[in-house]
Amino acid sequence: MKRLFLTVVAVLSMTMAFAENEKLNGAAGASAYNMAVNYGRLSESLGLSVDQAEAIQDIHSSFCADMMNAAAANAEERESMVRKAVEKDLKYMRYVLTEEQYHKYLRLLNATFNNRGLAK
């Protein structure tokens, strides 16, 4: 009886350890999709006007929501959801930003994706 009890405790302990590991990996993966930025620093970096800054904030908020939806999706859909979110973001940004600002934004977005391991 004592052996049975110790076996059950050992199995439960291993199961909890694996479940905790999965939970941590999922949280770390989901945080990579959090694209929240400091809008003041982004405005300064891109040299935005007041009107551009307001438009960028709205566009980027929508992009952040799309990326978090992608993080919550299953693995098969995630890549296409991220691609669609980026395409939508870049389409709107191209409309609001000047050519120079847009290229600088592309470099920043590319660096962000590379640093978070989302680039393919």
C-alpha cells in the first residue's frame, strides 16, 4: 500500500511539472506576439506630426489586437493570421507615413519580429 501511494505521488508530481512547463512555454510564446509600443518614442523616432501620431496609434492598436488573436489561435492558423495582420498594418501605415518614415517603420518592425523570434 505504501508503494502504491508513493507511485501515485510520483506520477502526480511529474504530471504537474510537465503541465507547469507547458504553461510557461505558452506564456512566453504569447508574450512574443504582444506588439505594444511606447507611442511617444515611436513618434520621436519616426518624426511624426500630431495627426500622424494619432493615426499611427489607432492603426497600431488594431495591429496589436490582431497579433494577440494570432497568439491565441492554434498553430496551423497562426502563421497566416500573423501574415494578414502585418499586411494590413503595412497597408495602413503606407497611407499615413511618408516614404522615409515608412522605410524606417519597416526596419523597426523587422527588428522587432527578429528579436522575438517571429520572423520566418
